[in-house]
Amino acid sequence: MHTTAMDAAEHSVAYERMEHWFNSVMQDSVLISAEDPKLRVFGATGQRILIFPEDPVDQLVGIMLCIKLNCITEGRLVITDVDLSSINGEEMTYQHNHTEATGPMSAAGWWQDARPTWMLAGTKSPSSKVVALSRSPEWHAVGLDWPNRAATPESAVVFADFDRDDDK
């Protein structure tokens, strides 16, 4: 990991965003393929589900982490390498680098979103045929917006008065 933020406060926020992602999103989540027949069953439980384009084997999870962590730190930290092993993967360690080919994770998905989200708004809920239009979480909602950046209230209405120029 490389620090690119010149401001120590931004470095701290970037690190805290990664902690939040692991502790509040990844922890106790179900990782599953979009094509898995059990997806609807898990969706009915209300459990947080991270849907992958293919089976979430260690290699794909490692690639996702490399992509997502770089997105959520927004260039303040650069995650260069991720090493991942699991009991399901027979404790074999898979090493990933931020420059490697990302395979199925190159498709657009929540893993390429800088927000603390694990499902893109407007996607179908796995437990129903209803399309969810709820807002994705934002960093300022969990106190992890960048310092010195004014947070706009979610319900703010901005009015603009533009003069009409008929001479053009």
C-alpha cells in the first residue's frame, strides 16, 4: 500500500474507509454468484449479500478487494497487492496486484463504486421481483467524507436563476 495523500487527515479517512468496508460490509456477509440457485433463498433471509458475476472463489474475492479498496480510498492510498487465503481454498494463498487482468471483475459492478455499497441501486432484490431504487450509502452518512469537503445534505434543493440571452 502506498500513501499518496499529502494531508494526514485524508490518509486517516482513507484507512478508516477500508476498516469500515471490512467491519460493516464484508463481515457476516454472504458472497454468492449472480447465477447461484440459492441466491433467492439467501435474499429472503435479509442477510447482506455480495453478488459476484461468477462463483466467489478466493481469486475473484482477492481481485474484488483490490479493485474496491482502491475505489473507496479514491487515490489517497493505493493498494498495490492483496494476499488472500481461506479455509474453503485449502488455505492456499492467492496474490493479486492492482495491475493484473481482472477477468469477470472488469464488468461494471458495485466493486467499482467508491461508495460503501455492495449492491448497485436499481438492481433487483434477490428476494423479490421488485427493483430497488433506494439510495446507495454515502461516506458522509458514516462520518467518512474527505476533510474540508462540505457535505451536501441529502435533501438539499439548489435553485439557480439563469438569465436568458436572446442575442445568441
